[in-house]
Amino acid sequence: MKLRHSIVTRFGLFFTGLIIFSILLSGYLVFTKASQVITEHSKERIMHASELAEQEFYALLNEVTNDIAVITLSPTLQKHIVQPSDATAKNLDRLFSIILKNKESYFQIRLIDANTNGKEIIRFNKENGNIYKSDILQQKGDREYFKEALQIKKGEHYFSNINLNEEYGLVSDPPTPTLRVASAVFNQGQKVAILIINVNLSLLYETLDQIGGIDGHCFLIDHAGQYLYSPERSQQFGLQTKQYQNFYEDYSINKDTSPILKEGFTQLEKTPNDSYLCHVKELTFFDGKRKILLISTMEKKILLKNALAVRSKSLQSLLWVCLFSFLLSLLFTNLFSKKITKITKAISNYDQGIPDNTNLDTNRKDEIGVLANTFSKMKVKIDQNVKELNIALEKEYEARNQRDEFLQNMSHEMRTPLNAILGLTKLLYKNASKPQLPIINALERSSSNLAGLVYDVLDHQKLIEGKLQILLGPTNIAELLKDIHATYLYEAVQKGLTFTLSIDNKLESHLYHTDALRLTQIVTNLVINAIKYTKEGQIELQASINNTAPPLLEIRVKDTGVGVLPKNLNKINDRFFMEKNDLSGRYGSYGLGLSIVKQLTTLFGGTLRASSQKDAGSEFIVSLPLLP
């Protein structure tokens, strides 16, 4: 047996595969659980970074708010507004200079007239650490931040959108992310000036760089998706720099949803292979009029880097373990299979009658030993039974030969006296009186029936031995059938039956080549059976020619007798078949009749078909080829 066909090999490989699958599944589940734990820990880190960034942003806003409130209400500024003079102007210049010097992120302080189309009154700049008062004063009346700052009330503070600082309509060099904070200055209840502090957000951005760290990143974006802050500075303020970099487009976010990004944790994909764990937080200021999004991200490859490395190494180790397990299992199953194959080969050789002196391991205590021991015992028992069966078969064969020889000898011996009886019966007809005729007729019929039985025994024996041959000769089939009908008409009438004969006209006018003796035997046996098993009703004998090549003689014998069970119709050629006596049907055996009909029909090259219904009658159809 081939190794791949062995059930032992299949079981071994199946359970090895099951173990390997279990190991891999366990590794997968452990990795999945570890990934979940790492992800939860990473969420805590991202949340912490987001909170720190939020605190830094609001701390800067609070600082600027406090500073501009103090400056707005300071006596130095108020004196200059109420009674401007060179002295108050110098004091105000000193105040602005000190503030720029002490506040690293402030790079510009301006006092703008509220009534002269935004004319700058005082302007202090800080460039590269140098603080100076600008002599070139500009009109800011057309600037959006100035128009919005004019709308604030006393005690309120204005915050502009975050963008790059521009001078004379051009982005300043170097680009400076700027937040403008403004407060209105009043004199006797009238708004006379606007104080504006420009805050450089670069220091805040550096702090956000540190908060993001190596593994994570923070982003500030507006609701249109424009980068206000990004670790990659080239991405910032795409509308002003004409780079048009957009967070939503970079991360394939649908802008048609509302809100576009919900607060909390989410997962974003830059490319199919770049997945990010993100936390979104909305930052609001200027009484909720300004809203930006703080997005803290961490690439999944990075946060799962250690887990992926462990998984890769573990997978390599598992593959080696699986390979070793597979080879070990293959070796074990091969050894075990050889033990089983040894037994199966012995069984196969015994089945094929091939001598086999293999010593089986009957002393083993496992299943192999039980199987070998059981086979050895079974072999001894089968050999003994076969020996007894052969002896019985020889006896049965001898008895059958003796029986057949006895029947054949008896039939031969009986033919001589039967022929003498039939001959004497013919002589009795010559001088018989009328009262003696019925007795002579009965004697003739009984002798003829007995002679037919003797010939049936002889013919059946010849059929079994294959010695019977069909001898064709010109035959008037119509006359043959009429003789049979005339012979058995009296017997049928005595039982109260109607026996009719129907013959095709072609059979009346033509001779056909067939074996008249064997055809007579076929029809006679069918008619005898029909009369025997019909208590009342009628029997029909029909003969016709089918126009085929060669022509077929079709003989039908129909009766209204007890019938044959449908399930037994296929057994009509069984010589020893007998229906159960508790059934209402044909009791007793069928004798040799149907068996001889079946065998003679086959010898003719024809067919025998039967149909029957219990208690409704039977129909037997014989089809035989004819030669014209």
C-alpha cells in the first residue's frame, strides 16, 4: 500500500496539522491580544500628548490675554491716550520695548487709531532679537483682523485666525506663523484705539514637536483641512504658500460628512499600507468664534513595531518547530504504518490465496497485537470452516450427480413402457365401444402427460449440459398450434374453462423455418400451466407475426387464474422457486415447465416476458425469430 493511501499516515498528518494549526492559532491570538494591549497603551500616550499640546496652546492664549489686558489698562497707556505728550510717548515706547524684550514669542506691538482708517500710531518690531520702533507706519483699515477688532467691546479681547505674517501684502521672510491678539482702548467711553500684539507661534510649534516625540506627531488644522501646524513645515499654510497641502486629501477623508472628523480616537489611512491611530480634539477660542482641530497621531507600524518583531521571530521559531514536528510525525506514522501494513498484507495475501508465512506480533498488548491475534484466530477458524464446506460441497455434488443420473436412467427406462402404453391405446381405439371411449381418452391423456414429464426431465438435463440444439425445418406453425389447442381443449372444458385460439393469417398461408418439436414444448408448457392454475374464466392462445427483420413470432398465453406476485415474476425461471403457502396464489412448485420455456426461448435467441396480477391472471409472451 502506498504511504499516501495509508489511514495511519492520514491520521498522523491530520493530528500533526491540527497541532500545528493550534500552535499558529495560539500565536495569532497572543499577538492579537498583545496588539490590543499595546494599542490601549498607545492610546494613553496619544491622549497624554494631546492634553499636553492643548495645555500649551491655551497657556499661550491666557498669557497673551493677561498681558494685553494689563497693557490696555496700564496708567502709561491711559495717560498717553488722555493727554498725549513727548513724555507719555517716551514712557509708552519704553513699556512696549520692555514687553517685547521679556516676551520671547511677541515680535510686534502696535497701537492703531480707531478713527483714521486704521492708521498706526506706534509700532514696535522685534527681529533677530533686536527691538526697534518703526518710523514707517501703515494703514491697516482694510485688514480683516482690524475690521473684526473694531467690533469688540470694552473688556473683550480679539483673536485672529492663525496664518503667516504679511508685510505690504507679502509673506514675511522667514515665514512666521502668527496669532494676532487685540484689545480696544477707550477714552471717556469712546473707542479711540486698538492695541494689537503679534505672537510668533514658532516656539509653540517647537514645543509641539517635542510633545509628539519620535513615534508620534501632532497637527493643527482648520476646518477646511489646511495645515496650521505640521512637523513638516513645508505643509503649513498651503493657501498662502500656494502649495495647497491639505490634511483631508492626504488622509483620504470624505469632506462631505458632518462633522468631517469626530472628536475622539479614530483610524486614518494615508496609503493602504500606512495606517495611523489618531486622537482628534477641537480647540476653541475667541468665545467659540475660532475653532481648530488638534490631531495627535501614531503610525501603527511604529506602535506595533516591537510586537511585529516578536511575531516575526516567533513565526520563524514556530516554523522550525512545525517542520520538526512534521518530520517526527512522519517518522512515527511510517513506523506505525509498517506494523499495520504487515497485518494488512497478510490479510490481503490470505484473501488472494497467496502463501504467507509472516510472523505477526500477536504478543503485543496494544491495538496492533489485538488485531494480529484476532486475525490469526479468524484465519484458523475460516480454514476449518472452508475445509468443512468443501467436504459438504463434494458430498452435495456427488449426491446431485447421483440424482441426475437416476432421473436420466429412470426417464430412459420409463420411455419404453410408456411408448408401449401409447401404442396399445391407439389399438384400443379401433375396437372400442362408445362407453369405453372416455376411459381410453383418459388413459391416453395420462400417458401423454407422463411421457411429456419424462421428456421434460431429459430435455432439462440436456439444456443444463448444453447438449440440446435447435434443428430448423419448414413448419406450418398454424397447424402446430391448432394441434396443441385440440389436445388440451377437452381438459380445459372439463374444468369449466373457455380455451380460445387466435392465429395471424400469415401463419395460415406460409411455412416458416423453426424447430417444431421445441416450439411445441414451449407452447405446451405454457398452456399446461395456464390450465393448471386457472379455476374459472378463460385461457387465450394467440399467435402473430411482427413485421421486423428477421420476422418475430409472438405467442401469447393469457389466463384468468390466481396470478403470480409481481415481486416473483423475475424468478419464474428458477426451477425450485415456490411461493409461500400462506399467500393466495399458485400453491406448489412450478415444476420444470417455466424453466424449460425460459431456456428453450433463450436457445432460440428469443425472449420470454411475463406480466401478472394476483387473483387477476397472468400473461406470458414468447418472441422467437423466424426464417421464411
